[in-house]
Amino acid sequence: MDLAMLKDKLIGIISQIQTNSGLECPPLTGATKPIDSLPKFDSKVWPAATTILSVEIGATIPNDVNIFVDNVTKMPRSIDEITAFVCEFLKKQAQTDVVAA
């Protein structure tokens, strides 16, 4: 999975969600933490954003995987951290699929 392409798609999805919701969306960079930086970008919105991303990249990200919050530290992730997490998650998922086949 190409990191730059994934990052661009994620930024586009987040921007579109904020715009469609009539909410402010400051310029998004790799350092932006959507949870901290965007109004009403919360646990009700995360699954929708994750599902849209999953569809756009043609990969499965289960609903119980929160790409926006680190599962261990419980801290919000930046866009760069989300991108790296999704790439690593998809790589592990592909390896598991190969082993299972």
C-alpha cells in the first residue's frame, strides 16, 4: 500500500465528512490529529470514515479496529500515524490471509 496515496485519500475523506456535515475543517497535514483538531470528529464519525477509506482503497478494515486512537496508549493518532497504522494493519492482514489459504 502506497503511504502517500493512503494519506491523500484519508485527508480527502476527513475533509469531505467535515464539509458534508457543515463543520469547520482547517487545513489537514500529516501532523493533524483529527480527534483533537476537528469539531465533532468523534466516535460516531470514526466508523463511517474508516468504512469509506476501506471502500476507497479496496481493503477490509473491520469495524472493531479504531484507526484514529492508539489501542495501547488510548491517545489520538495523527494522520501520519493513522496512515502508518493502516499500512501495517493491511500488511499483517495479507500475511494472515496467505497463511490461512
